[in-house]
Amino acid sequence: MVGQMDQAMLGMPSREYYLTETDSDYKDAYLRYMINVAKLFDADNTRADRDMRDVLHFEELLANVSFYCITC
């Protein structure tokens, strides 16, 4: 048996999307998308906004420690 470990994918296509400046159009659109999906699952506006900002921040932290994929 051969085991294999790999890092998981982030929500956006590449880690570079997360490493851009804070006012990135991509991150803004992704955040709006996540908030809208949370609302579809019946989250209230305040909770959806707060929680999805936390998720985006967590993904930014993951992007900072993830490896760059040349073949992706």
C-alpha cells in the first residue's frame, strides 16, 4: 500500500487571488458569493456577513502557508 498526502484546494482557483491587496475585486466578489450562499441556507444577514468574512480570512491564512502549484 502506498500512501499519498496532498494539500486541499482553496475556494478560489489559485492562492495568488488571496495574496493580492485587501481591496481586490476577486476577493470582494468571492465574499459576496459566499454570503449569498449562506443566506440561501437561511443565515441572517449579520451572521452570514460575519461568518463568511471569517472564512475568507481563514482561507487567506491558508494561502499564505500553502505551496505554489506549478502544474495546476
